[in-house]
Amino acid sequence: MENTDTIKLLQECDAGIKMAIASIDEVLEKICNVDMKQLLEESKKHHEKLKTDIHFLLKSYNSEEKDPNPIAKGMSWMKTNMKMSMDYSDKTVADLITDGCNMGIKSLNKYLNQYNMADTSSKEICIKLISIEEQLCKELRKYL
């Protein structure tokens, strides 16, 4: 059970990170404020570093990566483009990314509880990802 929970937790973290990176990439070129753009670029680097760590662990368990749910990804893309077409501003970007962070934090906490038999290193990665999302959310508040 521990091995299964470990793999499932890592895969959910992997899918979440891919979703976060895709969301950041989608809005990065639309940002006018230099500091906000730098904040998102830094967050993207943290996500990419964690993604590398997760892929290494998944490989060590002879397991596959997990892509985000295509429906969730499509809905995110539609929401982003619809909101940006109505209000093309840094405030809208901050709002969209904050919503994404909050959904990620909620999902990751759910998976952390659901896969409670996962090994310590996988739980620590999940907690670190939650922390990255919480920090980004906090730092984006001034742009809302």
C-alpha cells in the first residue's frame, strides 16, 4: 500500500505542477508589471525544479508521469482567455493565478490525506509544492 500511495501522490503532484507551469506560461507574456512578471518566472523555476525531483522519484519506482486532466486544462484555458478578453490587465492575471493556486492547494491537501501511506520524501515534496503555491498566492495579493 505504501508504494502505491507514494506513486499516486507523486503522480498527482506531477499533474499539478504541469498545470501550474502551463498556467504561468499562458499569462507570462501578457504581464506588464516587471516585478509581477519576475515573481511568476521565479515561481515557474521552483515548479520546474520540483518537477525534476518528482520525475526522478517516479523513475526510481518504475512509474510513469501523469498529465493534468484534459478537461480541467481546457476549462482553465477557456477561463483565462475569456477573462483576459474582458479585462486585459495584470489584476486579471493575478486573479486567475490566485484562483489556480487555491485550487492546487485544495487538491494537494486532499491527495496528501488520501494517500497517507506515501513515504516521507513524497509527502515532503507535496508539502513543499503546497508551500510554493501558498507563497505565490500571498505575493500576488498586492496585484489584485
